[in-house]
Amino acid sequence: MKRVFNFSAGPAMLPEEVLLQAQAEMLDWQGTGMSIMEVSHRGPEFKTVAEQTEADLRELMSIPSNYHVLFIAGGASTQFSMVPLNLMGEKKTADYIDTGIWSKKAIDEAKRYGHVNVAARAAVSHSLLHVPLPEDWSLNPEASYVHYTPNETIEGVEFHEVPKIGSVPLVADMTSSILSKPVDVNQFGVIYAGAQKNMGQAGITVAIVRDDLIQEPLPGTPTLYSYKVIAENKSFYNTPPTYAWYMTGLVLAWMKRKGGIQFFAGSNRRKAEKLYGFIDSHTGFYINGVHPDSRSIMNVPFNLTRVELTEQFLESATAAGLTNLKGHKVAGGVRVSMYNAMPEAGVDALIDFMRDFAKKYG
């Protein structure tokens, strides 16, 4: 069966090389006569998987030794609660930057545990959406932390620089941008990301937490929502999602073989430049509503000028092996997600399709 180019925003396309390895190891992992799904999470065999996965992530991201790397069940949305529960402390106040649906969800959840100051919001200028300008931020110097979403998958906006916020810990939901380009981990107090876009399959989330932020959570915090408990037990307080952890390990090893984050940063930049360049040269048929300075390299939403052709566009794309291009139900239109596993050939094929479709119906 022929593989398609899967432009899903998540769960996203996985490298074929990784899928083939997982397939080959499915019934007999490492000569054990068992699937990795059957191996005890407390045995020495799985311990090697866990340790290697963490080591590879630390190497790829140059994570300093004064940061814990936690592997946590559930998606990044769980962190919308875990972050305030673990970081608000006695101050019970935090700053949040609102740039889209996912940051709004984080804001709504944090309000359950303390005061939330929305320090800045995405804005529209000349009909183009952009991230808030630093001079427009209203930060509280007494906040326990500042939370932002570097890349919004639905709106397609991205911060291309890390905000400068002083000494207050910076928390980033990097679910849709982690490992897509180099970041200086030292600039953050906490980085968290669901695995299902750039790291593996759905079911596990990585949280990179600076040592000084591993503290007692708010009273009444469930045990499994405590960074301190998870860190003290090296992510093994209870049975973790072992297969998702294993798949993350395979993807990270694949990334290293390909050349690491620098390789993918170059590939991702080229993919984005190609697609945005095509859209910008065909504004009579395709429209992207994000300011060039704030465009996401991972998620490109756009609309057809003839909205009535959208369904025909999506159906024809699927028939051509270009799948999961339907925009989020809130935004509509078309959305192209180009995570690390999407080859440049996939974007080239999409652009060829878009060109032919515009010629046919334009």
C-alpha cells in the first residue's frame, strides 16, 4: 500500500524508517521474545529505553544538568493544570500571553488555581494577525511565572524570538514547535510538549523543569500532578505509557541519525519558505492571514478566495495522496502542518497540486 503525505496537525506523520523499525520489533524486541508493550516498566530492559530516550533528548536540545526531564502520561493539556499547581506557590498569580486557542485553554485552566494576568494578546493590523509586540506587554514583576505558546497550531502564528521577561521563570508550551529549531533551554523555567507532533505518538508528554522549580505543589494537588513526585521517582511513580515512550525514543534516535536539530531547522525553513512563497504569489486564489513576521513554520492555515471551492480542494487533495488538510473546526479553511517527519517532497507535491487546482478553477 502506498503511503500518503499526511499533513495532520497531530497525531502527525511519523518517519517511515521509525515505523518500519517498530514493525520489525513488534513481536520480538531486542531478542526478548516479547513485544516492548509486554516488557515490565520496572525491569532492566525498559530502563535502558527510558535512559537512552532522555539522553538523546538532552543531547539534541543541549539540556543543562540543572534541568529535570520528566516523561508524563497524558497530553500537553494536562500541563495546563500541572504548571499552575506546581509553580504558583504562595503568590498564586501568573502572567499569560494570549495568542490563540491553546493559550486561551491554558489561561482558563490556570484561573482555577490563582490569579491570571493576561499580559498581552495577539492583535490584527491591516487585516493580518501577529504576535503581541514586546512594548505592548503588561507584565507583573511579582508573578510566579510567565506562560506563553511559542507556536499556535490553529491560528498559525509563531514567536520567532524568545520573550525577554527578566528574572521571572518563563514557561513555554512547545507542543507544536519542540525540536523544530534550536532553542536555548537556559532561557526557560519549564518547557513542555506533547509527543504527537515532532517526537512520537500521542500518549506521553515531556516536561523539562529547572531544578529550583521542583517544589511542593499547591495543597490538594493530586499526587500524579506533582513535578516533585514525578522527579523523585524518575517518571516511574506509576506505570508510564511505555509504548509511547519507546516510540519517542525511536524518533529521537532517528533525528540524531539525520543530523540533529540543525538539519531539521534547515529543512523546516525551506518547506515554509516554499509554501508561503507560493501562497503569496497566488493571492488571487489563496490567502494566508498572518503577518510575515509572525508566520508559523510548522502550521500554515489559508483560505481559498472562492470559499465554495474549499470542500472540492480538500477532496481532490485527498485523492491525490495529500491528506488531513482540513482546517480546525474553529477556523475552517485549509491547514498545512509540516512537522519534522514531513519530507520536502511532500510540500513540493502539495504546491504542485495547489498550482494545478488554481489553474483549473481560477
